[in-house]
Amino acid sequence: MPKGKSKIEIKNKRASFEYELLESFTAGIVLSGTEIKSIRAGKASLVDSYCYFVNRELYVKNMHIAEYWWGSFNQHDPRRDRKLLLNRKELNKLFRASREKGLTIVATRLFIAENGYAKLNISLAKGKREYDKRHTIKEKDLRREEERG
């Protein structure tokens, strides 16, 4: 039974500036009860979050989900590492790619899917150099000028 379209969408804008995003995946997240309530309230942040492997399982680190205001003694740790759910083929592909020099896995977007579950878009990324960042800023300025006049 579909729950309807959710308006919750938390983006990591810094990721597209700091990294060149090569390939994207959508992963489920293992959450506790108060965490999903905080996400539905829009109290989450993806700044400085990245993914890493432990025993061939993918985890996201530094994703901040604020404590739920109405929560009691069962509160969660806001910055705990959370397990990501992907199929084995995608995990193997990311595991091999993350072993290459210069590639990392960053969280780009957190949203509530139509079925009511929290999903995280992650991307295989390569770090940009300083001149790449300047080039990105220049392109954005040119696009903005074209739209104005």
C-alpha cells in the first residue's frame, strides 16, 4: 500500500563541489525507531559523510541524524555508523572500485521513498583538484548569466 509522495529530501551539496561523481547507487539504511522519526521531521545532515567497508558490508560514517525531540530513554547516537543495504553485485562493484587510488564513496542525497522507507543515494567519486573547482564555479556563473539575460 503506497504511502504517498514525501517531501523530505536532504542533499549533500558540498559533495558535487568537492568530488567528481562517477556512478550513483540507491541504498537502504538500517535505522532505529527514533532515527526514522527524525528523518521524517527533516532533522538530518549529510555534510562530511562517506562510506566504508567492514567485512564486505558497507557503512556510512558521519551522517548526522538529530535526536528525536519526543524520544525517551531509547534515544539513538546522532553520529553512529549505519549499515547500508545493497545487493551483492553492487557491493562487489563498489568494493573493487573503492580499492582504487583516488576513489571514494560519498553520500549525496537522503530521501523517503514512496514505500515509506528511508533511502540514501551514494556515489562513487573522485576528488577534484583546485583548478577543477574553479572551473566548476566559472561554469555555474556562466549559466547564471545566460538565464538572467
